[in-house]
Amino acid sequence: MLNRRTLLSALMTLALGVWATGTALMQQDPELATTVDDGFTIAMVGDLIYAHDLGHMMRDPSFAAVVELLRTADVATGNLEGIIVDGRTFTGSRMGGHGAEPGAADSLKDMGFDLVARPNNHGNDFGPEGMAETSAHLDRVGVHYAGVGNTYAAARAARFFTASTGRVGMVATTSTGTVPARPGRGEWPGVGGYSNLGVTRSFMMPASSWDAVQTIRDHFPNGTGFYARGANTSDHIQVLGEHFRKAPAGVTEPYYSFEMNQRDLRDLLAAIREGKMRSDFLTVAIHSHHFRDTRGGYRGLNVPEAEHLDTNPSVADYLEEFARAAIDAGADAFQGTGVHVVRGIEIYQNRPIFYGLGEFVRQRDVDGFSGLGALRRDACAGCPFPAKYESFIAISEFSGGTLKEVRLHPVELRYAAERMAHRGIPRIAPPETAQRILTRLQELSAPYGTTIAIEGNIGVIRP
């Protein structure tokens, strides 16, 4: 008899097989055609953690050069991680977290951003009132956003920006810590919020370690309740609220594996298909803090143990499955954020998948809600380099409805700035830093068969 995990795996394999088999047909489907003008470019960056307006930074030529890259692209996108509120008038139910002054919305617009993703683990830092006020500020300046709405359908739906070269849509979601929108059921009307992709994590244990898990279960047969809960089979044990599974034969190292919620996946893929039918080009954004490897931080770079959670570039298995399924459903690009470092790049069906775009603005030290005297709280003592403060701008060019080239422009956020007021603001990376970032991207992308040429201080992918 098939257990639940085996059955779900079989269903997922079947579903992905159908998507993969139908990819050629869907690409021939005129409703899913990519119809932006030849030469269309889209600029993608990672997390945007603002504290205030950055307009004054235009006097810095290196910052101005970053802005020029964004403004020159037909569309510029990123992940807005945080809430924009006016602290002088805000009276919401929650206070604290990633908060920015209203001028941050103006800065988004001035820097060239057209379309941003909203779902992430800081979306509820200021409660529903903060979510609504952020929408109002973005609407005021004309920055479009996806992944949030007053109803379940609105949160799932694609949002659009019209460029001179075509109509561009975005479907955005998160798998990490938010207040999800919920659909109506029966007489219950449902609630608005953020688009969520639920996942269930499993600790995959080598056979040599399985007895230890079984011993814990034997010692605490009731878990944390009054009676036994969860699975207790030869290869799946649920204890202390977590799932432990025996890894396949031959696996010698532990790792994390994830199962996607099938309703969430179904509804997201439907939103992707519908969004593409209503636009010339569609990108899909996800914010996720999950990873595969249990250790490692940045490979071979001696990042302190405390930093591993935020500097693990390994990609969770469901992210790969979701990204490819999104493209099979009609998406033209996939942009991942969450773990605050860069990850590998895959070219799938001649479409770019950025598994981790890293940080682009990281004003963690100077947000208006950190408390008096909270200096340099984002410091990483002993880090050989500031992994969270090095990333890139990815500019993808399309011609004939397909990807022609991806140009990777390294940026650094001045971790070593003498004053915290100057940290976390993007600038073109100097040559030594640019080479380090690009070499890192080469190494992380190689397992996906992606070749990145380094031309000067810019990375180039030519499918």
C-alpha cells in the first residue's frame, strides 16, 4: 500500500510530467505566447529593505549608475520586504519590524521600479493596517505590486505594468511566515492578505541515523500532547511537531525536503496561466527562506556558524519544482528571494530562473523602528566578507519571444561604510568585489548547466 508521501510524490511526478509533456504545446498556444517587442529588457533585483527616501544619494556617481541601469530597462522589478507607514500618524494594531517612511515609496518610483512583489515574512510587521497603508503609498506614487489583496483571488492574481514594449504581469507568493489570504468556504467569506505557498518540511535522515530518531519517539510516545500524534512508521516519524523521514538508500548526509500544498500550487499555476493570457510577458516571484543543505553557509568561505541560516545558497527541492512548473504554465521568468544571499541561475525552456537575487537595499540599521541607539545591529562580526551585502542586477533581454541574453551587474551595499547611514545602499561593485560575486555565481550556477562568461566586470549568459 502506498503511504501518503509516496502517493503525493507520485501525483506530483505525474503532474510535473504532464506539464513537461505539454510544454511544447503550450509554447505553441497563442494565448501563452511571449509577445513583447524585440529588444525588451527586464531588470530584476532582490530584497528591497528601505528605511527612507534615497533621492539624496543621486549625488554619488556609483549609486546613480545603479539607478540608470534600472531606469534604462523596460521594466524593473524587486521584492519589497517591509512595510511603508507614516510613524507620525500610524495607529495600527502592531508596531515593529521592517518599517520605512513614506518617502521610501517615492524612492522606489524615482529609482525606476515599476512592479514589486509584496508577499514575505515581514508583510505583517505592522498588522493589516500597515499592509493597507503600504498599498496606499505605492498607489500614490504609481508603483504596481503583486501578491496581496483584499480577497483570496486578488492576492493570487497577476498584476500588470504597461511598458512601451508590451504589457508585463507578475504573480507573487511566499512560502515563509506571512498572513495568508484564505478563500471562502460555505458561509464563510474568506479573508484577504498575502499569496502563500504552503510547504511541509521533512528532515531527511540517512539510514545510519534512523535508529536515533526512532529512539526519541520510543522515549516520548505521546510527543508534546496527551496522546500520540503524527506518523510512526518504518520510514516516517512525526515527533515534536516535525517530520523525520528515512532518506533513500545510499544517501549518507542529512538534508531538508519539502512538499508543496497542492491547492496552493494549483491556484498559483492557474493564476500564472491566466496572467500570461492577459499580458505579453509574465514573471513569477517567490520569497522563501528554505534551503536544502543542513550546513554550509557559503561554501568554503568560513562564514560563522551563526550566519548559516541567512547565508545558505543551497536551493530547496520544491523551489526547483515550482520554478519549472511556473515556466511550463506560461511564465517567462522566475525571481527568487528570501535567504539573503545570491543563489544559482538556471536557464529552463530558454527562460531564466534566478533562485536567489540576494539583497539590493538593506537599510536594517537605520529603519525608523529599531529603537534609540540601536547601532549596527546587522553587523556580522568575523565575517570574511559581507555575504548579505553583495548581489547583482540581472537584466534579461528578449527577442523573437525568447531569451537572447542575461547581463549580471554586480552591486555592493557598502557593508564597511564608516557610518551606518551609508550602509545598505546599492552601488556598482568595484572590480575586486565584482569578480568575487561573479565567480560565486558561476560556481552556484554550474550544477544547473548554466555557463556565465565574465566580460570585464559583468557576467553574461547567452543561451
